[in-house]
Amino acid sequence: ARVAWHSLTTENVVSDTKELVEYLSINFEEADTTRMGCIGFNMSGAFVIGILGSFPETMKAGVGCCATRRNMEVDAFRQQINGELYLAQAEKDDWCSSDQAKECISNLRDSGVTATLDICENSYHGFMFPSRNAYNEIQAEITTVQMF
């Protein structure tokens, strides 16, 4: 995972997302590419803001769980976002502190983005995954309900 993390860029993820949206629009007539959403957990949570900002006519909702400091790329995207963001951040996350998450959400809101932040009490990075030591069943359930 660490190797993948260091090779991922917002530009790569945006390019992949563009290909996916085009594939869906060509191959599935029922796909409504004017109101899609994206969800990212842990290292992929860092790219949700970039996806929302890169596809304002397509992406209308985004969820980031246990995102990372890369979420601070807000300035590059916040003016273009035309959807809502829900961010569930672990209270005790070494990858992104609660204060960083709060600053990120504040900056988005200042730009008019509808953005919600939940700091998940007594949780650590990776709390959504049952196979991880950090799994927190209560916070995972609360976050799942809030997502939808």
C-alpha cells in the first residue's frame, strides 16, 4: 500500500475517473452522468475533493473516510465543486489530524461548498475496515448511515 500511495497523484486519479465516467456513459444508457458520486476510504479518501472539483457537472456528492493530508489540496479545487462533501475523520489519525480536517472543511465552506465533517470519537485511521486492528464497529456503523 505504501508504494501505491507514493505513486498515486490527483492527476492520475482524475484521469482514471474520466475514463470510468466515459465508459459508463457509452456502455450503460441508464447511467446518469449528471449526478454521480464518489467514495474514498483511507488513501483514496484523499482524492475525493479533487474528483468533485474536476467533474463539477458530473460529481454531485463525495464521501471521504479517514482521508489524509492530501485533502489539503482544497485550494486547487474548491471554486469548481458543485456537489456536497461528507468527511468522516478518525479522532486519532496520524495521517490527518482533526484540526487539519476542520481547516479543510472550513476552507470549503468559505467557498460555498456544502461540506460536513464528523470527527469519529475513539477511532484511528482505518476504523471502517473489520479486518484491521483499528476497526471501530460503532463508528463504522454511524459513518455508513451518514454516508447514505
